[in-house]
Amino acid sequence: KRHLSTAAHYKPLHKYALGAFYVFRLLFWILLVQGLFFSNWQGILILATLRIAVEYIVIGSGARKFKEGGLILALPLLDLFLVFLQLSIFSSDSSPKQNHWK
């Protein structure tokens, strides 16, 4: 929520980039489920596996450097959790309230 309170000060390009990051993550999971049921599920599964494999390689190398290798196995769950967490934060308070000292 802290980032929402300062979002007005972000450059427009950064606002769009951050928004696109979460929108594309959400769209990946929505289209994955839809594609598995209504499309060529083998092709969809190959593309999803490729995306997750790239994430494992990129995030896994960073996790190993920080000695957090145990989190690598939970990566798809953490990714899905991030999407729902961001949605709940954005929808809970779209206009941040300013806190004033008494």
C-alpha cells in the first residue's frame, strides 16, 4: 500500500510498466486455464512450461546467490499468490488516504 500512496510521483512510463507487469502476470494465469480447457492443451502446456522454466533459471540463480534455494520449488505458487495479493491491494483502496499527525 505504501507504493500506492507514492504512485502519483512516479514517471508515467514507470506507472505503465508496473501496471503492465501485473496485468501480464494475471493474463498468463487466466489464459493458461482457459487454454488448457478450450484449446490445444499440449501447445499451451509447452508454452507455460517454457515460461516457468525461464523464471526458474532467472529467479533461481538469484535465489542461489542469496542462499534461498528452498523457495525455488514454490515459485509457481508464489507467482500466483503475487497476482492475487496485488489485485487485493489495488482493489481494496484505489485512492490512498493521507495520514496526518494530530
